[in-house]
Amino acid sequence: MEKFTSVLKLAVSYSRFRSLKTIQKRCLSTSQKLQHKWEPDINLDPEIPEYNTLNIRIQGYDYPCLDFFSKYVYVIAKQMDIDCNRYSVPAKKLEINSLQFKSNVILDTCNLNHYERVIQLYSLPSTKLQVLMEMVWSCVPEGVNITLKENTDEDVEMRYIPDHQKLKIEEMIQDIESRQIKK
């Protein structure tokens, strides 16, 4: 009886082994057939053009309102996964005189500070610009002006406060060098 059970086990295992071989043959035969078919390379992701560095200039006379709004725009840009940086430009001091009607007599003098904040956007996809600007323009407070333009060398120079002592020393050095050349 023991021999019969062992032969039966071998027969069952052999039949399972055989069925596995046929399954493997079927799988291999279909994969070999598919290997010879040509399929084109399809790139489903469209190429989205990107802007170079753009500046969002936020200008106004009310410092707290301007600073809060620039922070708001910066946070929106960060939430949209846009590489950005924000900085402030030194304030411009303006003196405004009101004149009497049809004369040169000054009635009042008013001193105003013109504040400016700049948010730089780096390699911005063109699809995100319109969404960002619509969100920004829908929430602009009164007295705040917004401009969008490409970054230029003038914008970089405007960012820094000039050192007048350094400029005077450089002029003195140039004068001394020009005198030495004349001798």
C-alpha cells in the first residue's frame, strides 16, 4: 500500500509539473511573438514653455498694507510650487507742494515715502502665470500698484543702496591717477 501511495504522489506531482511546463510554454511563446512588434515611442507629456526671471513689482505709500500684500503674493507663489524670492527696495522720499490757484505761492508741503517690494519668479511655467496673476489681481488693496516685467540689470542696481563715501573715495583715486598720468 505504501508503494501505491508513493507512486500516486509521483504521478500527481508529475502531472502538476507537466501543466506548469505547458503554461510556461504558452507565456514564452506569446512574449516571443510580442517582441517582434514595433511600437512607437509616445511622449504623452507636452512641453510647457517657461519664462525667464520675472519680477512682480508691488508699489504703494502705505507700508503695512504693502508689506502684508507682498507676503501674501509670496505665500501664494510658494503654494503653487514656483521658485521665488522677495526683497524690498529702499524707500523713495517725495516732497509734495500744493500751490495756490494761479500762483506760485505754496500752501502746504507734504512728505511721502514711496515703498516698493519685488517678488522674483524663476523659470515660471507659462500655465501657472495666468493663474497666479488672476489670484493676485483679485485681491489688490487700494493704493497698491502691481507691475509684471522681466528682470533687467536696472532692477538689480535699484535693489542696493549706493554708498556715497565709497563713491567719493573712488572719484578721489581717479583724480589722483589722472594727475599722475599728466606728469
